[in-house]
Amino acid sequence: MSRTTRRHAHPRLLDDHAIGLEARAGQDDHLSLKLWLRLLACSTQIETEVRRRLRAQFGISLARFDYLAQLHRHTEGLRMSTLSRYLMVTGGNVTALTDELEREGLVQRDSDPEDRRSWRLRMTAAGRKAFERIAREHEQWVIELFRGLDTAHKKTLYEDLGQLRVQMATRKEQNA
């Protein structure tokens, strides 16, 4: 059956836009490649939906959410360079977000007592309250997005992905 015929038979399931990058894998492709593409497609679909909902319901970007999540986890505050590393973005990106969030009263910059050349970023009380409200919604969205999988499948997938992470970390250490 040709790809066009298959698409016509099940247009919603086999449309390249509906299943994303995974549609590019052919029958002859190695299972590892198919798995990687499926992981990427799932991650992209979830991220796209979370981004859409954050914008629609709270008027914020995923980058702002991630920034606030890091500060929420580190109540003692973080140096800008550390936050940049955690978010895997440039210092310039962190500075721009910090400027915006500071103007909105969600974060504050304090001089770092250990290094006077550095700033330590902390969430304000208003920032913590706003983030916690958004985080509760975010958690419900993720639960909803995974609702189609039963608990046993979720646990297995979680454990399998954990093994993959360990293998990738071990590989990285060996190549260092």
C-alpha cells in the first residue's frame, strides 16, 4: 500500500503533521532510530501543547515558566550564571528575562555575598504565589496529556527512560 493510499485510509493517524518527525522513519530504519524519532515527536507534541496553554491561560512563555521553576526550587536564590546553565541558555537570555520579571515584581536581584561581581536571583513573595498557581495548572495539564496511559505503562516507560538516561550519562563519562 502506498503512503498516499495509507494516508487516505487513515488520514488523521498517518498525516505527517499529525505524527510529526516519526512519520519520516521507514520500515527498514533501525529500531533505535525509530525510537529516537518517536521520543522526539512525543516530547515536541507535549511541549507544543504546554506552550500553547501557558500563553492562552497565563500569557507567559515556557521560558519564563522554566526560569521561575528553577528559582522556586532554589529558595536561597541562584547566581545568574548558574541559572543560565540550568536553563541551557545564554547569559543574555537570562538577563533579558530577569529584567522583565524584575519589572513585574516577580523576581529580585541581590548582590551575591560570596562574589560582589555576581547577582543572586530570588523569587519575590508575589512571584512565588503567581508561579505556584501556574504550576498547579501545569501539573494538571501534564496529567491530562498522559491520561491515556495506564499506571503500569507509565511506570514501565519511566523506568525504561531512566535506564536510557543512565546509559547516556555513562557513555558521556566514558567519552570525557
